[in-house]
Amino acid sequence: MKVNQAFSIGCCHVLPLESAIKITEQDKQSLQPKFIEVLYYLAREYPRVIPRQELIDKVWDGNEYVGEKGLTNAIWHLRQKLKAVIEDGEVIETIRKVGYKLLIQPQWHEPAEDIAAPELPASSGIPKTPKKNTRLPASTLAFLLCVLLLAAAFAGHYFIKHNQPLPQAKITRVTKAPGTELFPAPSPDGRFVAYQWRTDTGASNLYLKDLQQMQQGAKQLTFDGASEGHSVWSHSGKYLYFARYNSRQQTCNIVELDIALNQESNLASCPATGGYYYIDISPDDKTLAFRGSEPGEEYSGIYFFDLEKRQQKPRRFSCLKNCGYKDRDFAFSPDGQNIAVTRRINRFNENLYLIDLTTKAEKQLTTGEEDIVGLSWHPQGQYLVYATQRADVRRGFILDVDSLSKQNVGIEGFSYPAFASDTGALFYHQRKENYQLASFALNTAIATSPFPLLQSEFSYLYPDYSEKAGQIVYVSNESGFYELWLADAKGQKRRQLTRFKRTIRYPAWSHQGDKIAFLAPTADEQQESLYIIDVATEKITAIKAPFTSYNRPTWAFDDSALISSVPYDNGKDLFQFAIDNSAYQRLTYDDARYGIMISGHEILYTSLTKGLWYKDLAADSPPELKVGGSIFKGLYSWRYFQEGIYFKQSMAGAHQLMHYQFANQQLTPLIRLPNKTFHGGGSLSLQNAENRLLFSSSRSPQADIKQLVHPLFN
């Protein structure tokens, strides 16, 4: 397809010959030529809806293998670049199950005839000069030839520097069983891949795939009710190391598995607090690094275990006190001199650091990342491949450690990369998460399945309904960030409420239905803050209190204050924050996490002490256990209504919606649903007039292990 005529979309000038765009008052931005071709074709066919297959045929010459991924990648990048064109950022519309449509009529420029300077308009007052011979002199041609040669020589550097995907990456699917296959760990020679397989029933074990016998099923390595996730091979290829976390027994051990003999040895203990159990081994097979902690430590950190002196206790490598951050994932460099670490300031701010193992000198490698989901060194040591997650969209990057330039891998869902240390074969798991808003009808004669209220290719989370406003507030990631959106009681008449360009979580309507509280990072993303938006004026104000992190907010009974859990005295408890002056007051003293005011002086709340608790804030009396921990075990997925609660109960391989009436202590099961139906940290909201519950529903996730052959490494 010939693409050469320039055109404009609103304030954006598209320059196909330069593979660039220019938005008013901004610098010219380079784009991958295929992205320009997609935009050009959408503009040429305006206002027609263009089917995906037609775009693949025209731009990728019908190559579906490359085109399917390339088109999705192109549309995403174009939307990011064109956000400034119109106020709400919608320039390219997705027509579900059909294709794409350009929403703004393009204005086509006259094609240039030669290289002469452009003529000035008559109104400029400057006389026009006659056309001259535009043939370039030999010296100029020689200069241009040199420029072209230099451009060719630095083409690879250009791709890295400008964060553009390199062409013709090859992807091979390693696993395809139902459920989720996660955290690949390739053997040094790249023949075997160990990974965690979570089945639909919730079972989780380690498996081993032989890539030379792909037709054979994977071999199961562990057989227990515990959870084994991340693993790493010794460089000799003899052992596999992993953490085994048993939630029922509240134990965690670092395990060495002899692959040939299938024999296990426990090496050390690890914190029995769940989460991700990162692990790695030094190139000389002498030091095992794992996530660990000792009693009384504020945060877990990186611990080193000496595999040659196994009688010694593991030693802590991470900062211990007053750190202001938490070390999470890590990877030894191939030369054994450094360790790359993902360092989290808060849930919205996590970046890569390079630490010298001898001097502990640090170098920050990335900025502006939110959540890093895996990292691995290329065996030659020049590149780090890592993955990020923002607004539940995962992407991979190749980072040049010396120049700090990075390349977008261009694979949505790319997570937890891992190189085979001898061959450089790169594996990863691809996981796409999608959440929709669902409703469940109450008090029906026959239990019905949840009904999808809002669903699309984007994710919607944390619905909260206001009877006074007659609207649902929720967060959606369709802008690239989780922003606040509103919809009517039926999930229709949607509109975007915020353009914060930061990840917003946990919106909560005031009782009067005029304001919404939410949690988001501050502008510098160094800490979190509670915010309030006035729905009528869309004015946002922040609660100014001396805390750096908060939990999901609720409102005081008269809407004069917010209730949120914050860190205090080496734990967390509920505090009340006045919305007019941010004055705060402590409400609980038992590690409380989430509370709902049920009157002007009474509160129901959850804490790490299992069960649902009641406290009269006006009385000097201890809290009362309202619902026992054997019945009520959650923290957030519950809703108070008329002297009872609706709540989610997690069971083996399933979730169950329940109702508990306080007066007669009657427990009523409402419906049993498959595991993973609910978003893990989701909430429940009640539409009383419609007699139904709202919640975030998770589509059954499918994650597979894949191998990537990338031209940068070949």
C-alpha cells in the first residue's frame, strides 16, 4: 500500500514520508511505519468501519500470524499518541466483533512536488519568488548519502531508543492446557521448562515440560496441597529450587528438588504470609536468593542462603529499617557482580535498580513504572528483559543496562520472562486479565446466574451504586489508566468522570450521592492519598494527612468524614478524616482493615483477627464479635443492609454468595459460583430498588507458557 500523502486529524499532523506525527505545540514524534499505515488506511476509508481482516490484508499483506498481534499493538500505540487530539481521547473506536473506525474526519494536504521551500500565502506580505531549478548539487547529494548510511548504521539503536517493536519476532506456544500455566523456569540448556499450573479447581503444583518431546504431556513434580510458584534451576541443571507455602499449616519452606532422583530437601524457612515467593541463584551456584523475613521485621526482603555452608542461617541483603521502600523481585547478573532488584515505594511506584553485590552501590534503571511483573538477564549481560503492569495491562520491555534505552516487546500480556542461562532461549507466560461488572438478582424463587452488566475488551472494577444519585461509579482502564466512570442503574449512559492519568481505586459514594471518595497516588507517585470528587462540579480535593498509604475509603454516617485504614504503631487501624480540614481520629485498636458506619456512632469492621466486628464509638467498651471467623473470613467483599450483611465466602474450588441476618443469626447461601468468578480484591454493592448485588466478575483467565525468538538476541 502506497502511503505518502500527509493529512491532519484535528490538531495532529500525520507525516507518512517521515513515519511521524506532529501535535500542535509538541515535538515531532516518530512512529513505526506499520502504525502510520494503519492510521492512513483508516483515514482514507473514513467514515467506514474497517474490519480487522481487511486491515491485516492491506497493511500486513494478509499475514495473519504477524498481523493479528501487529494490529492490536498498532491500535494501542495510536490511541496513546492521539490522546491529546480531542478532549476525551477517543480518536479510534473499536466496533466490537467487527473492526475499527476513525471518529474524526481527516483533512488531506496537497502532495509536495519537489524539495523547494514552501510558497508563502499572499496574505503574508512577502513577495513570491519565481521557481528555480530544484536539482540538488553533487556536494549536497554526497552529504545526504552520508546521512543515510549513518541512519542505516544506527537503525538498531534507533529502535531501542524510540521504544519501537522490532519486526519478525517468532513466538512458539509451549503449554496450552486448561487453567493457568505461570512462572516459567527453563533449564540451563533450554530443553526443559518448569512452571506452576493452576487448574480450574484451584490446585497448584509444579510441572516439567520436555521441549524435545512436545507431543508428550508435562511431568508433575510436586504432589501436595501447598502452593509452589516461582522456581529456578541450578546452573548445573541438577536441582530445581522453589518456595512451598502451605496456607492451612501457615508454613513456608525453601525446597531443593533433585530432578533426576525426584528427592526434596528443605533448606530454610520463608515468611508464611502468602504472596509471591521470588527466588534466584548466583551464576556460580553458591548463593540462593529468596524472599524472606525474620520475626519483628517491618518488611520482607532479599535473603541470601549459602549453599556451601548450609548450616548457617540465611542473611538479609535488603535494607532493614526506615527504608521507605520494599525490595521484591530480583535477578543475579550473569557475571555475578550485581543483582537487579524491583523496588516498590508503594503500590503505584515500583522500579528497577542495579546493586553492586560487593559495595551495595545502587543505580536506578527505570522511572515511572507502577508494578513490575518479572525480570531476567540475557546471558551476555547487556540486556534485562522485564515486564510491567499498569491498569491490569501487561507489557514487556528490553532494557539496555548501559544506555538505559528500552524496547517494547510488543506482546500484550507478556509477564515473568526467563532466559535459559546457556542458550539464551527466552520464555514467558502470557496472561490477559479482564474484569466485567456483573449483577446478581436477590430473593428469586430459583437462583440465577450473575448477569453481565458491563463487559468489553476493557476491564471494569469496584462498582458502587448510589440510590440517591441513581448511578454506578466504577473504574475502567479504557484510557490506559484506571479512571472513574459513571453509568446509570442499567449500566448505560456511560461517561468518564476523571482524567487523572493515575491509577484510581476503590470509589465510594457519599450517602447523599453528591460526592465520591477514592484512593490514588499523589502527583509524584511517592505516596498515596485519599481524594474526594464533587460529581456536579468535577472538582477534586485531597485529604491532607501525615500518612503515606491508605486503604479503601468509606464515609461517616453524616458524610462529614472518610473512614480508612492506615499504618500505625507497626500495624494498621481505622482512622476518621474530616473532609473540611483533614483532622483525623483513631477509631480502632485491633489491626482493622475496612469499616462501614451503620449509625452516627456505630461501626462494623473487619480486621486480621478473623470475623466481623462491631464497635460503639460513643461507649468505652471493647469491640464485639458480630459474626464468627468460622462463617465470615473475608476483609472487603461484604455489604451491610437492614441488620444483616451480604458477603462472599471462599471455598475449595468455588465462591459462594451468602446472607447473614444479625437478629436470628440465620446464614443463607444464595448461589455457588466457580473459583475466580470474583475479582480477588473486589467489593459488593447493593441496588436496593432493583433488588440485586453488583460486583466485579473475572472472566476465566487463561495463561500459557510461550517462547520468544527476538531479532535483538539473534
